[in-house]
Amino acid sequence: MNPQAVQPNAIVSLMPIIFIFAIFYFLLIRPQQKKQKDHEKMVSELKKNDDVVTSGGMHGTVVNVKDSTLILRIDENVKVEVNRSAISYVKKSR
């Protein structure tokens, strides 16, 4: 057998695997990394009086910002301490 005849056949057989990996990267991995980066930026920019929603669905207003946690006011005289990572999104800033 001629070794040159085997080489193109091996490269052609790897093309579908490379193509599938490229599709997974652009449709799944890259958007997820962008979403995670945006969430980390949003969480790092939280400040007092921001109206937020937690991943559990609790709505509240940021009263105090600590290193890794926040204190939310969810009702009059009701305050809850949550992790920064538990914040899903910011409704608005006051």
C-alpha cells in the first residue's frame, strides 16, 4: 500500500469530529462563558438600594454589601443575608 493514499483518507475521516466540536463550541460553550462573565460582572457591581431577584425567586432591596454576601430587605423589618452568587438579576437601581 502507498502511505500517501492513506493520509488523505485519515484526514477526511476526522473532519466530521472536528466539525461537530466546532458546532458545540459556538452554540453551547461560548454563549455559556459569555453569560457567566456577564453575571459575574453584574454581581460585582451590586450596590446599596439595588432592587434584585434571587435565584430562589425572592425579591428584595440591597441594604448592605459585604465581601461574599449581601443583606436584602424583603419587607419592613425583615432582612435576609444571601450569597452574591444567589442573585439572578437586578431589577433596577435607585
